[in-house]
Amino acid sequence: MKADRVFGFTEIEHTADWALKVWAPDLALLFAQAAEGMYWLMEVGLNPGPRIERVVEVEGADAESRLVNFLSELLYLSESERVGFDRFEVTIQADHLRAVAYGAPIAVRKKEIKAVTYHNLAILRSDDRYMVTIVFDV
């Protein structure tokens, strides 16, 4: 994806793991883009059949903790229920995040992510956007 877009994500070089740079004009969209990017990194393909939705709620003392908890919960659902998601409606209030995730059963997953890490994790704000680089343990 192009970095000049208002929101998006792109894979960046990392020595041993995978890293994803994400940007958006607000935190809710940043979290949604991070989730979409995580599934993109894993090369997840969803079944074309009936769609599903799940409500995901997490807490965290700061935005970075909420991001790791949110992505970790999505990874857990992918492993335990074999479902993936491609659209997210995220709301954040204080230390609480609530997301409605829309998706389907996973048809194919070409790559595995073991965990979302805190390695150099910092959500930064510039004049017009939030940015974060997330490192995934593979």
C-alpha cells in the first residue's frame, strides 16, 4: 500500500520477524488497519460462504497495550475457531476497546504469526495522523 494514503499499512524489513507500519487519522482506524494488515501478512483467505461477526473487547492501560491485546485476541480466534476477519468497526473509550469484527471461516492461511510483540512498540502522533510499527513473532 502507498504511504501517501490517509490510512493504510505496509510491510517493512525486520531482521528475524515480521514488521508492519500502520497509519491512520485516528486511533480507531489505526487499530482496524493494524488488524487488516496482520491478516494480510498471514496471507489469510476467507471462505466465500456465510459471513460471521464477533465482538472483541479488550482493555489496556495505554494505547499500545490495547493494540497488542486486540491483535492477540484476533490471533486467538483465528487459532481456536479458525475464523478470520477483513472488516472492523472499532471504538475506544478510556482504557477499553470494543470492535465488531466481520469475516468468515478461514479457507487458507499461508503464513503463521505466533504472537504480537511489544518490541519498540510506540504509537506516535503527527499533525494529521497516528503511526505505529508492530513487530510480529513468527
